[in-house]
Amino acid sequence: CDEQMSKTEAKKAELEEDTAKLNSKIATAAAKKSELEVQVKELEGELAALTKETAEMDKIRQETHADYETAKADLELGLSGVRKALAILRDYYCGGGAAASMLQDGASIGSLMKQPPVPEKHSKAEGVGNSIIGILEVVESDLATGLAKEETEEADAQSEYEKMTQENAIVKTTKDQDVKYKTQEIKSLDTSLAELSSDLETESTELSAVLEYYAKVKDRCIAKPETYEERKRRREAEIAGLKEALSVLNDETALVQRKHRGSFRGSVLSP
């Protein structure tokens, strides 16, 4: 019994320790898996928001670029017309011959200015001409400044767009890789959990068998202390036995006494 008890207890302790370790590993793996699943869900939400943000940014960039192209075309057209007018007026008021030649040879410019043929006797109104030229120069400067401003703003907007696009691409690549690796880790943990659960089932089955055998060994090898009811029943049985023995003894004593008295009377009555 002692050897059986010792070996069984050792095996029981070993299996209980193995089972506890497996339960701990399963709990750790399950917690890690749950944590990773939360992280993947968060990353996927961030990626969805980033995709939406990028699409909105692309739309805004296309719209602002289209506005720039329209504004640029208008400014360039206006600037071109003002500069042509200035060239004609400067030639006319300052150069004379060149302007007349242009008016004679350039039908399109003549049509633009819609001036009648120069009279043979004509005096130039230089004061008025200079005033008109001055106004056109201011207009030219404003248009040139506006065009330069549009071009600068467009260049800045494009530069900022390209910078944000590059940053978003880096962030997206990083998060995509995080999702990929974390998903792979979750799959690996699923495999580990399946293996650990299988091992735990095997260990638990063996432990149950050992515990059952251990209970039988204890029943056979270890004397159980009597309960109050058992002691009472045993005591009552002992008392009943003693009473029965006493009763038998009393009966036998009485019988012996009767026999003895009968024998004594016979000896007295004999001649």
C-alpha cells in the first residue's frame, strides 16, 4: 500500500503540475490573441480613415489645380493683350514709324485697336498717351503679380500635396505590414492554442484516471475514522452482545444450580 500510495501521489502531482502549466500557457496565448485582434481592428479602422482622407485630398487637389489652370489662362490672356497694347502705344507715342508700319502691315493689330488711317496732318497727344500707358502699365503689373501669385500658390499646393501623399503612402505601408504580421501571429496562436488544448485534454484524461485509482488505493489502504453514528451503532451492538451473553450465563447458572440441588436431595433421601 505504501509503495502504491507513494507512486500514485507522485504521478498525481506531476500531472497536476503539467495541467496547471498548460492552463497558464493557454490563458496567456488566448489573451495575446485577443490583444492582437483588437490591434488589427484598430489598424484596419485607421487604414480605412487614411484611404478616405487620401481620396478627399486628391479631389481637393484636382479642383484647386483646375481653378489654377482657369485663372492662369485668364491672367495670361489679359496680360498678353495689355502688353500688345502697350507695345503699340509706346511705338506710336514714342517711336512713330514703327507704330505706323505695324498699323499698315499688321491687319490683326489694326483690327484690334480699330483706329482709322492716320491723317496726313496729325499731332500726337503725348500727355494723354502717357496717361493711358501709365494705366496699362499698372494693369500689366497687377496682372503679372496676380499670375506670379497664382503660380506660387499652385507650386506650394502641389509641393504640400506631394509631401502629404508620400507621408500617407509610408503610413499606409507601415500599417499594412502591421496588419499582415499581426494576422500571421494570430494564425500562429490559433495553431498553438489547438495543440495546447489537445495536450490539456490528454493530461486531464490521464489525471482523472490517476485520481480515480488514487481514491481506490486510499479506500483500501487508509483506515477511515469512525463517524459518530458508526461508533454509536458499534457500541449498541457491543452492549446487546454483552446483554445476550449475560442472559445466557444467567440461564446456565440457574440450570447448574437446579441440577446441584436435585442431586443433593437425592443423596439425603437414599437409605
